[in-house]
Amino acid sequence: MRKSASCCLLIALLFLLPTACTNNPTPSTPTLQPTSTESPQEHFIVFGDISDDPAEVIEGTQPIADYVAAQLADYGITGGQVKVAASTEEMIELLKSGEVDLYFDSTYPATLISDASGAQIILRRWRFGVETYNSVIFASKSSGITDVEGLKGKMIAMDAPYSTSGFMLPAVYLTENGLKLVGKPDGSAPIGSDEIGFAFAYDDENILQWVLSGITPAGVTDDYHFDKSFPPEATAQLVELARTESTPRQVGLARAGLEPELLQAIIQTLITMHEDPNNQTILDKFQTTRFDKFPEGIEAATGRIREMMEIVKDIPLP
């Protein structure tokens, strides 16, 4: 009887042991989680431009994009990039989508792009060392034209529909002086005696050649080309008819949606970078002497531009 009782006790203990081990597990070494090898999220400051030669634009713009990015590290910026659009329409979309942060252009196209994209004009760019510029209306001496009134019934060569110095400034000047401008497909199109016909040559050098060769008796260009770039033997054959008012050489746009603190840091970085001589090479590559704020304020500067835009929008284009 005692032997049977002992066997029963042993069997009971054997069944109880697994349960006891399960309820009171021995401590085990914690499993180590693998360390993440992913780099922190990159956040670039992106400069945009419009060109059919992206390599040239990137070469000139990447150094300043890198410089600005380095100054903005405290705002989470990890690097600078350059994006080149093939058209104005593409640049508008890049600014609207936030793929481009900063864009620079002359006042007329920049304001058009600002209005279409929501980007804001923030400062002036002294391109080629020039803070402002104007347009020169000129004619060949052989044409016999000596003033803008003499352009009635004649053709004048202009640059392009969205050019500041090659269309907007001279068009506004002539219109505000009571002259009527009408776009023509080419230099041989018929012109009314009370109007001035104009056609686009799409380059300042082309305009000069049109006038010298007699395709059109008159043309327009900016003051830099007329005073310094055109060969002296060419300008000796020209007569200056008028100079227009001045406008900023170029302006900078910042896309909508940039954090206010980041935007102010960008502006401060740009307007002070010329103070350090070590930045001269970077500025030279970007064809810029310095950036600054509008002396008369942004509203005053852009207000006149918008007045001029209202005038040219009613001029029939070729």
C-alpha cells in the first residue's frame, strides 16, 4: 500500500514540474534591436532658373546654393540644389509645388511668375554689378529718324514678349508719349501711318543687326548693351532717340509657404554675403555683385511695375 502511494505521489510531481517552470521562468538576456543605418531626412534649399543650357546654369548657381544652405543649418537645411526649367510655365509649377524655393529674373517676367505662382518678391539682385537699368530706343543714322515721333509709320525691332528692357520699358515709354504700337509678324508687314510696328528679334545682337542691315530702321536694347557691349563702329552708325525710366536689374522671388523665420534668414544671408571677401568667387559665378532690399520699399517698387504691366497688356502682339 505504501509503495502504491509513493508511485502516485511521484507521478503527480512529474505532472506538476512543467507547470511550475512555466509559471516562474528564469530571467533571459534581452534581445538587442538593430541600430538604424538610415541618415537623417535631407532638406534642401532649391534655386531655380529657366534655361536651355542646364549645365551652364548649374555650374554658376550651385556654389551659391551650397553657401546659402550652409548658413541655414540651424533651420534644418542640409544642402543646396539647383533645378532648371525649360519654360516659364514649368517654373511656375515648380514654385507652386514647392520644388523650387528661390528664383531670380528681371522685373517683368518675375512679376508675371510671382502673380501666377503665389511667390513673393523679396529683394533686388545686382546682376553684372548693376542695381537698376533702362532701355535705349535707337535708329540707324541712315534712316533719317531723329526722335520718337519719327517712328510713326515705321518698324522697330524689340527683343521678346516678356522682356523687361526689350519690350515692357520701351513699349510703356512710347505709349505714354502718345504713340500707338502694333505688333507685326516681320519687318516687311504693312504699317499704318499713325502707328509704330514692332517685331521680335529675340536677341540684342539680332536687334542691332536688323537695324544696321535695314530690316528695321529702329530698335531697342538695354543701356549696358548700347553703352558698353555694342562695338563702337556699330554705335557710330546709330542715333539715340530716347532712354526710358529705370527699373531694378533683377529681383528675387521666394515661393509661398516658406516658414517666416527661414525666409528672413534667407534674406539676411543673401544681403550680407557680399560683406565677406571670401564670397566674391561665389558671387562672380552667379554673375552678381550683391543683393539688397528695395530702397523705396517693395510696395513702391512693384507698384510701378504693375502699372506698366497694365499698359502693355493692351498692346497687340505679333
